[in-house]
Amino acid sequence: MTADPGVLPDHTAVRVALWRALHLRADPPPHVIEDEVGLRLADPGPGWRSRPDMDERATRPVRASIAARARFVEDLVVEQAGRGVDQYVVLGAGLDTFAQRRPEIAARLRVFEADRPEAQEWKRRRLTALGYGVPDWLRLVPADFEGDWWGRLLAAGLDPDRPAVVACTGVTLYLTRDAIEAGFRKIATLAPGSLLATTFLRPAEDAEPELRPFQEAAERGARAAGTPFLSHFTPPEMLSLVRDCGFREARHIPAAELTRRYFADRTDGLRPSRAEELVVAAT
């Protein structure tokens, strides 16, 4: 089944899905995450590995980062589900495939995937065409992150009086600081015991020296594509922001910690970049 060529998800969402698939194909085991469902959804055609942004050598740190952040968030969701948390919100869901790859966990939750209306409609059609469908516990929520996405989530059934895990990965760089702050303040009103896991893009000068040209090129490409990077944070700035927005506590998850968790036993030197890192905040 070929994806509809007339309506496609955001190019960054496709690229992230392809990097997850490239991790399986280009990197030897053990794999940090095994995700080929995103590749099936995107259906990029047989020549996708020849794309310039899929260069196996140049993209090693960034695809390691993509794999690591996905694995970290999934581990967090599984851990919290074991503690009784039964709501999981994915902001800027793109081609996220947790619901399809981990149905034994996802089916015990109510999973809300929020993204642009046209992207959600495309994904609904692709999931149906591939035989996955959209079960009742999976809510594809059309949302504008500069608009009333919070109201859309509540209308879709999110219960703010019960704890939830909220994932916001690969999103803040595309939003204004005002939009990020407004969103974080809403998430901070969720019931005590809720967690926000968010990535943030560090300024190019904070990235590893050998990766700065790659990040600068990515920023130029994003501007040219009409999706410019709008917000950068250092770790102290992001920690300060989430605390100011009302979270009870917050912790920076540096690339070095992801390396210890998921890459320590590798002998091929595959490591995530520090260009984009994580913060976990609790209500």
C-alpha cells in the first residue's frame, strides 16, 4: 500500500521516522529501539537511504539521539504505567509508533497523540490502510500548538485530575518562547504525579564542535522549508523555565546519561549528540 503522494506529514516527522529505521539497518545490534512501523507509515520508496539526510556516517550522532530519546520516553511511560498512571500524551506526535509497537502497554492506557489536523488525518488513513486501525484507547487529536491545543486534548477525554505522562520531543525548537511557556503552564496544572518529558535544542555553539556545521545546515534547511528553528535553550535556561511554569521539580537528562543507559556496551562508538537534550519535570 503506497502512501498518498498528495498529502504528506511534515518533512521533519518523516525524517525522524527514517532515522529510527536507519538505526536498525546501519547500526549493529544491540539496537536502542526497534521501529520499522514508522518506515511503513512514511513509505518513502526504495531509494530512501540515498537521501542526503540519511548519510550513514554523517547522521550517526543525530540518529543515536533520536533513538535514545524515543527509548527514554518509552521507558518512562512503561515505568509510570506500572505505578498506575493511565494517560499518555504525545505532543507533536508525527510518526510516533509507540501505540503500534507496544500495544501490550498502550492498550492499558488512554493515549493522546496531538499534531496538526492534516497530519492527523493522514496518519489515520495510513494506520487504517496498513491494518493497524485506530483503537478506542488511541486518540488522534488535531491541534495547533500556537492555538488552543489544550482545549482539544480536554475535549478528546484527557482528565486533568488524573496523573499523565506528557512527551514533547522535537517540538520546542519550532515554537516561540511564549507558546512554550503557555503550554508548560497548562501541563503543570495536571494532577500531582504527572510528568513532562521535553527535549530542547541547545544553541549551535553548545553542540560538539564536529557537529556544529551539521546543526547550522539543519537550521538553514529548516528556514528554507518554512519551519524555522525558533527557540534554543541551555540546560539551566530550560530548567529555570519549567520551574517558573509551576512544576514541582525538574531534572536535566544530558546526552552523557543517555549514553550510560543505552550505549555503554557498544564498541562501534555510536553515541547521542548533546545538541538536543531532555528535561523531565514533575507536578
